[in-house]
Amino acid sequence: MAQQSRVGRWGRAAAVIAIVSSAACYTQVPITDTSAPAGEPVHAVLTPYGSVQMVSKLGPNVHEVDGRLVSFDTSTVTIALATTVGLDGTQQDWSGDRIEFPRTVLDQLTTSRFSARKTTWLGVVTVAGLAVLRGVLGGTSLVGGGGSNSPPPTGK
């Protein structure tokens, strides 16, 4: 029964690690180059002025939008919206409506990019965490079978 309990703990630990690692390997980076590829996921934060200017297209008090980049040039950004977030934190889902934003209404425009540095640190922390977890659960080795604390045979 103790073995099943250990397996269950390892399964839960593995699930937590998988969830954390899927988020930890990416970082938000500003989009500054007009050659940003269409279809890229984007997150935009509107200026207070932008929230007022875009009310007819987005509704009142929208502060942030998420979606896919449709086009990007020096004066406008077009986004196929997935969600909007209001100043009060309320979220509204969208079905890909293409909304054109003048650049002057955007405070930030970012996309998610793979981060090798975060991924490396996550790997180091994961290995260390597994070693600690293994010790807490009664094992003595990450690669061995563990479970037995008896001394090695003496050859008799």
C-alpha cells in the first residue's frame, strides 16, 4: 500500500511540474519591428486615451486585449481578438473579430517567445526538486530502486 501512495505522490508531482514548465519556458517580449509575422499571438495594453478612443469597437473600459496579429505597420496594428480585459478585471471572449488599433492607443504590444534561459533554470530547479522529493518520500537515489535501507551483502 505504501508503494501505491508513493506512485500517487510522484504522479501528482509530475503533473505540477508539467503545468509549471509549460508556462515557465516562455517570456513576453515587445513587438517593435513591423516585420512581425502574422498569426503570432499578441497581448496589447491600451493607454487610458486608447480605452476611450476604442469604446465603439471594444466596449467601455477595455484595458487589455489578446489575440492573433493580423497586420502591423508604422501607424496601425490589426488583431484578431480572442479576449478583452476591462479595467475592473472582467474578461470578455471574442471570436476572432479583426480590430484595427491606431498605434497611438497602445501602451504595450507583446508576444510570447521561447526562453532558453528560463527553460534551463526550470530544468535545474526541477532536478533539484525531484531530488528533494525523492528524499522526502523515502528514496535514496534518483536512478536506483530505493526502498531498502538494509546493508549490502557481506559475501557469506
